[in-house]
Amino acid sequence: MLVRIAASPEHRLHTCQWVDNSTSCRNDISGRLFPAHLRDRHGITNADSRVLKCRWDGCREYVAGTNMFPHIQQKHIAWVYACYNCGMEFPRADTRNAHFHQCRDTGN
Ligand SMILES: [Zn+2]
Ligand SMILES: [Zn+2]
Ligand SMILES: [Zn+2]
């Protein structure tokens, strides 16, 4: 069964729940625009290696700036990459791609 590209996390809308001034952001952001949104609206850049407090609604974790987007992806927006062949889900695009190449070759 083929998973439609349109349903992949890069294109899906995710609700931002980053809290600024005690207000949750609540904007619906397309996945591939999320890093730019975090940078422009919330000042989070992946070039910042300082450890920052994650201000996502309800989160109390401290995360290095460089890991903030992966942290948000995995913990808060349940961003998963589905295998195009079998639909199995992975937290990272590269692990999905590695799986997909094998999965496709088995003709599953
Ligand atoms: Zn936001
Ligand atoms: Zn968090
Ligand atoms: Zn697969």
C-alpha cells in the first residue's frame, strides 16, 4: 500500500504550542515551515548550542538549541516518517529511507 506523499509530516499541519508570555502559540504550521516558524516567531535556531528550556505547553525539559527542533518533532508533534511501501513509521527521515530501500527490494 502506498502512503500518499501529501500525508507525510513535511506537508501536514502541526499545531504550535510554544508558550510566549504565558500564551500558547496555537498556530497551525505546515511541517516543512516549522523550523522557520520557530526561528522567526520564537527565536529558536539550530545554530544555538546553549541548553534552553523547552517552552512547549506542559514540557519541562532542557534541550540544546541544536536539538530543539528534533525534540519538538519527536515529543510534541508526533512527527513520523512513514515507509512509502509498508507504512511503518520512523522518527527520522534517514532511518525511514534506509528501511524503505530494503523494504522495496523485498517486494513486500
Ligand atoms: Zn509558534
Ligand atoms: Zn519539550
Ligand atoms: Zn516498509
